[in-house]
Amino acid sequence: MLHDPAQLDLMFQALADPARRQMVDRLSRGPASVSQLAEPLAMSLSAVVQHLNVLEASGLVRTEKLGRVRTCRIEPQALRAAEHWINERRLAWERRLDRLGDFLAETKDEP
Amino acid sequence: MLHDPAQLDLMFQALADPARRQMVDRLSRGPASVSQLAEPLAMSLSAVVQHLNVLEASGLVRTEKLGRVRTCRIEPQALRAAEHWINERRLAWERRLDRLGDFLAETKDEP
DNA sequence: ACAATACTGAAGTTATCGCTTAACTATTGT
DNA sequence: ACAATAGTTAAGCGATAACTTCAGTATTGT
């Protein structure tokens, strides 16, 4: 259920923005509140919340609110899905190159 | 030289569009001309060329023109760089979880 | 030489993005 | 009770993105 093309779309779109990638990077070192995520970013808290919503909609980040603080954490399964998409394409290409190499090697010294 | 944040930015931005991912997908099965790339896409050839330029600027695709046909192929190194970025963040998170698990296991049955 | 092919480039349009400000709600600390 | 903290929501705005059409340029096949 993670290969849903619509979800993949949201994930890559989410990763396309440098601020959002910075947020993911921060979260890869551990959970954080919204203000903690915002702290290194040169933009309003409001803007950060909007980025966070994009990340959450994409499935890359999950958040949980306790009292007045919203704690955010990475969803590794979603990261894995994006990773997997790229990996499959790259491997398909590289396997193709290998087969081509074999073919050339076999054909080289023939009658 | 592949971890240049600007290049990473271009790559993720390039992958954010479904049409461009479809083009990358097609190219993962082997080189193709611009028209071949355009064929399954419901848009003008001109639009495809624009997408292709984005892909090329990002380093994900390399093209070469012979006569009147431009042949496009995937650049696996660039794909690997994007893959790597995601992988590092995911692993950082998972290692963190592991350490946390170890800590809890050690602390569990103590005086 | 002429027509068809395979792009290329510019201009214009519409929609979406990434922000800002401002006003608001809910929780917590004194 | 009051103020400070933490986040939310809506409106608006300028910039960019994803197209379109149309007019052009090389190349190639007949």
C-alpha cells in the first residue's frame, strides 16, 4: 500500500523543497516540536506549519499533539518507499548495462 | 561533487513531477528519443522538451544529439545521489531507534 | 528540389507555491 | 485570574511552474 502513485507524488513533491528537506533532516536526528523545527529556518512559524502539513500529508512525517506541543517524527516506511522508487529505476538501468556488457563480451571473439 | 545541495535541490524538484518521473521510468528501460519519451504522455512535444530540460539541468538525464534526433539516457550517479540522501536520513533515524531499544533493554531489569 | 520528420524557442495564460501578516484558540506557569 | 507559550487558520500577494500555440530550424527520405 506504499506504492500508491498518488502517495509517491506527494512524497517527492514534499522532498522538492529545501526547507522541508531541512526539516526531515532535523527529524532524522530525533523527534521535535514545531518551534524546534522552525528555529533554524529563516521564516515565520506559520510558514513552517504549512510545510509541516505538506510533509504530514505526504506520509513522510507523523505528528502527535500533547497539550499545546505538537511532536513530529519521521515515518521511515515512507522514506523507504521514495528510496525504493529511485532504486528500482537505477537498478533496471544498471542491469540493462550489465546485460549489454555480457552481450558485447560474448559477441566480441566470434567467427 | 554529487552532494552539492543545489544539485540535490534540482534533482528532487525534477522528480517531483509525475510526467518527469514517467520519463525517468521509461529511460530506466533504455535510451529514448524525445518523441519516444513524448508518446505515452498526454501533452505537447514542446511541453515534453521543457520537462526534459529540467531533467537534464538536474543531472538526472544526459542527452546527445545525432542528426535531428536527440537521444536521452539516465545518469545513474545522479539517481544514486538522491537515493543516498534519503537513505542517510532514514538510517540515522533507525540507528537512533536501535540505540533507544538497547538503552531500554539495559535499563529494564536493574536494581 | 520538396515534403516530412524531429525537434527548438518564444510568448502568453492559468494555477499553484511559498511566503507574509494578522487575528485567534488552547494550554501552561505564576 | 493573567500573561506567556505553542500552535492554528485565513486572506492575500508575488514568483514560479506547467502547460499551450505558433512560428521557426535543421536533417532526412523520395
